Amino acid sequence: MTGKEKKRAQYKRLIVEIKEDLNATQRIARDISNIVRVLEAETGSVRGSDLMACAGYLHHYFTAFESIFERISRAFDGGLVQDGDYRRELLRSMTLEIPDLRPRIISKDLAEELDEYRRFRHMFRHAYGSELRWRKMEPLAMGVETLTLNLLKELSEFLRFVDKLSDSIAR
């Protein structure tokens, strides 16, 4: 396999992996929406088990997008140095167009929205279940459907870019 063939295969694989991750995010978003519907129908305080379930899904939701961004960073940017602000910097780097390498992946507005999920995930990983509060999780859970649609739109544009790039290598 030539260098060009390897690069083309790398891009084609990236497309497939991102699509798999996007399918996973859509499933997770549906699960979160289902939990929200159940919680809206209930009266009284939210049970701890429901909080933990929703928190776990929100955790996985952001992690799936972070995985996509890590794949893109490795394929196009050479990866990032993993320092203390790695996760925040990874998200920020997805808003940058890198001339002669790649377009921006997501808008700054979407990155700001996703950053709320990143912060929640950090809190979830480092807190105990008793610290979860529905009033803090609810806006995130309620926003998942719209955020997912917007991210799918912007990531689809990037996937078209990668597909065209891989096709141009074949020539």
C-alpha cells in the first residue's frame, strides 16, 4: 500500500468511525429524552436512581462527541498535548479552521453549548450521587435533542469534506 493509499484508507476509516459514534449519540439522546418524558410525568421529587440514570447518559453523550473530536484531532491536527486543560482545548480546537488542513468542525456557539456538558461530566465523575440535582441537569437533558440535530448537521458537513478529500487522493 502506498502512502497515498494509506492516507485515503485512514480518511475512509475516520468517516466510518465518526458515523458509528454519531449513531451512538443519537441513541443516547433518545434515551435521555425518554427519561425526561418519564420525569415530567411524575409528581414529587426526582428519585436518586433516575438522577443517576440521566447523569450517566449525559456523561456518555458528551464522551461520544469527545471521542469524535479526538479522532479528528489525531487524523488532522496530529493530536493535542494532554495537559490539564486538554478536554477544554480539544473542544476549542474544533472551532478553528486550520488553513490547508481542515475546516472548522463545529461553530463556537455549539462548542459553548457542549462545554456545559463537559463541565457536567467533570462534576459527575468527581462528585457523589447525592450531589446531583435535577434542576441543574434538566436544562442539559432538555437541550439534548436540539443540540444533537445541530451537531449532526455540522459534523455531516465535515464528513463531506473528508469524503471529498479522500476521493481527491485516489486520483
